[in-house]
Amino acid sequence: MASANGVVPYPIESTDGQTTATLKISPNDGSVALGCINTSASSANDILISSIVYYPNTGPSPSPSPSPSPSPSPASSQKIALFSDDGLQIPTGSIVPISPSVYQGLCKGIHADSPTTRNLSVFCFDTSTSNFVSGCKYSVILKAGTKTGGHDHDTATAGTRPLGIIAPEIVTISPQTFTAEGASFSYEATDIAQDVDFEIMGIGSDGRTIPGIKGTFRVMDPASTGFRPIELPGLVMNVQSHPTGIYGTSTFISKLDKALNLYFENPADIDHLSELESQGATLPWGGLFDINRDWLNPHCGHRDGKTIDISINTPLIKLDPLERNALESAISEAGLNFYYAPESPEAKTVPTHWHIQE
Ligand SMILES: [Zn+2]
Ligand SMILES: [Zn+2]
């Protein structure tokens, strides 16, 4: 009675016209169950068992339905379409780039708040007529993507990774009904670089699930494509919080290289110059460098490949006053700046490191 794949080969009447019958035989007692599977569902997780008829294997066989079945109605021809604010369609699987936001948080007075957003438009269209239709619904959810922009820690050990904000709601937009003119929502990026996956789910004007759109917001400083690792003689990159937090722009690295050369070639009568160490520059994709691995500042700056911390006074590195003087003049002569007074030669007490910025 059943075909090899377990689908009953003769018609079973369904109430919604989009289901087909399935047959399951229990390996334990040989009992047989009939169920309905939604043939328009996209994955096994979407299977709907809308009715079950159970016949014990010891009982009489049911007689097949004698009546001809109604032909099933075709799958919905409606689909969700997504467009960016510049009018370009965003097909499913797209990467949508966006720069990280900047939130001042504990860096008040150093950064201003500067959120970045993308506005996206959602339409429902009929693939058979190519017309936009009204009465569809959509909802949006965000999930952490696989690439983290240099945050090599996961969400489990350091709290939930922020994913950004979707307006009109926060992380999930519950179903919104929209017209043939479409609807729009905005995504506000986090200030940490990362991939954030989105899924826009659609419900057609007849209430049936229709194909949606999946994609990825790539929160990344666009300038970071020009970053490269800081690998300079005499400078040990010892970034324990985020081992890949060693990036800089080419211009910044050139200036740093010049500063190191000036330092080690210092003509003053210093018989010993210590090697230098850094515990942080910029992450591979830029954005907030959460030194405490908690998705939060402070670690102001360190976003754009133009910043580095040079250790001055740590358990491992202790520069004496002559070395500090040599380093200070080399940094200034190379065109770099001490941007933050409490982490500069101006500081009243010697800080653990100097924060140096282009
Ligand atoms: Zn991190
Ligand atoms: Zn710093």
C-alpha cells in the first residue's frame, strides 16, 4: 500500500489542499500511523502533523477511499523581496555591509555617539504576474553569524553577544502586515564588528507561509580591508585578550616603524634599550575592542587601525625614565600622538601603558 519512501500512493483528502499523507510503521509493534506533511514546508522542522489516524497491526485493514481526490491547489506563487535604501534588490544569501556604530558608553568625552543604520524595504510579489501584492506579512529575526571580526570568544562565556537593533522592534520584528507599496525596517549595527545573520519570514496574503529571505549584516569597518598585522622588529605584540587585535593601517604602521627605528637608534648615552611590547592595537575588522571580552568599552579608540598601546610599566615590562624619554621623543618625531593624557608622559603616575594614536 505504501511506496518505498513512505508516502501513501493513493489520495488522502486534506483540509487545506497543501498537504499530502505520510505513512509511518513503528519498528516496535508494527503499528501504522497516517499523518499529513506540509509539502510547501522548506525543512523537516516545518512538518505539520495535522491529523493522525492510528490502526493497530492486529486490526482489520482500512479500505481505501473510493472517492476521487480533489486536485491539490498549487503552492502559493507569492514571495518576499528585499531592497536596500539605494533601490537595489538584496537576493537571499546576500552579505549586507554596514560600518560599526560608535557608542560613547564609558568613553564619554572621547567619542560621541554615532550609530550607523541601514534601511531596508520589504515587498511581497506574485511570481506569476510580477506584481507587488498587499496583505502579506513579514517578520525578521537576527542571529549571531559565524564570523566575529576578531572577537574570538563566544557568546556563552562572556554574556550574550549584542546583535544590533531592528526598528520598529528590538531584535525580532513580529509579523507586520504591509501593502503593495511595501514596508520598511531599519537595522542599527552594533559597535562590535561581526556577522549578524537575518531571516525575513513571509506569510502570503492567503495566510500561507511563503519563501522569505536570509542574509547577513556584515558589521565591519570598510577601511579594515586595508588593515594589516603589525609585525615590526623590537615590538612584541602580546595581545592576550584578543590575540588577533594586532592590526593597523599601512600609514599607521609606517609611522610606528619610524618611531621604533628612532627609539632603537637613540643617540643619547643609554647603554640599554628594552624591547617594546603592545597589549592591543585594532581588531581585524575594526569596531569596538572590548578589552575585557564583555562587548563593552572602556578601551576607547582602538577601532580604526590608528591606535596602539605600548607597555611602560607592567609586571614584565618596566621602562626606566631614560627609556621612556627616548620612546616619547621617538613617538613624537614619527608624527604620532599621545592622545589620552592619563596614558601619556603627562600622567601624574606612570601608567601601565601609553596609548598612542595617529
Ligand atoms: Zn571581544
Ligand atoms: Zn589604548
